[in-house]
Amino acid sequence: MRRQGLLLAWIATTALTSGCGPGATACPAIAQATAVSVTITAGYAAQVGTLHLKACQDGNCKEGDLELRAGTAPADQGCNPEGACSATASPDGTRVGTLMLDTLTESAMTVTATGTGADGSALPVRTLRFQPRAVHPFGEQCGKFLTAAVTLDSAGLRESA
């Protein structure tokens, strides 16, 4: 009986300690922004004066005028002899904006973009129905983030890659 008790204690201790150690991964405590982001391509950005976005999902809609700011792309600055590498953000001619949402789910979403051109004329109404994407930027063990991003150019709206 005593050997069985020792064996059970050893098995329990081994099972409990195997979950700790070098295999365990810490997940960052980062909250997800529930939003739809829009990137206006560099070739179309100069033609857009203002942009209004309406996003509908699961029977709920949210809309607003977007604050457009200059988009950027990373520019590699190389590495020093000690192995420290760096990059900087460099303007790339795009313009970006974000519409904050109350909630964001994996169900289909419809986004409609309207606005005015740089000359004050009305932009064509553009509508896109798409699925927000689930991504795991910190690994499968850390849970998923939902992203909803679209790109606007002279041909219309498309889901961002």
C-alpha cells in the first residue's frame, strides 16, 4: 500500500512539474483594438479629400469620418558590428484611417466608403463584404486576434493582404 502511495505521489508530481519549465511560453497582455482600418493606395491618395466609412456586422453598424494620416513602410537601417539591427518608418505615399467599432467578430462584415475628392467632388460609393481574419501574432498558445482591414484605390475596396 505504501509503495502505491509513493508511486501516485511521484506520478502527480511529475505531471504537475512537466507543465512548467523551458517549454512554457508567456503571452503578452495586449488588448485588441476592435476596428476597421483603411489604407488608401499611394496612386489614389492624392485624389481623396475626405473619407467616411460605414461598417456593419451582426446587425450592428458604426460609421464616421476618418482622420487620414500619412502611411509608412519600414526602412531597414542595417545592423552594427555588435549585431544590433534597426529600422525606421518612412512615408510611402499611402494614407491610412481607422474606424473604431464596439465589437468585432469573425462573421462577415460589410464596409462602405464614401467621401469627397481633393477637388470637392463626391467620390464613388464603394462597398465590400468580407470576413475579418483571425491571426495568432504571438503563437497559437496565446489566443487569436481579429483583424479587419481594407484597401481603397481607384478600382474600389478590397480586403487588405
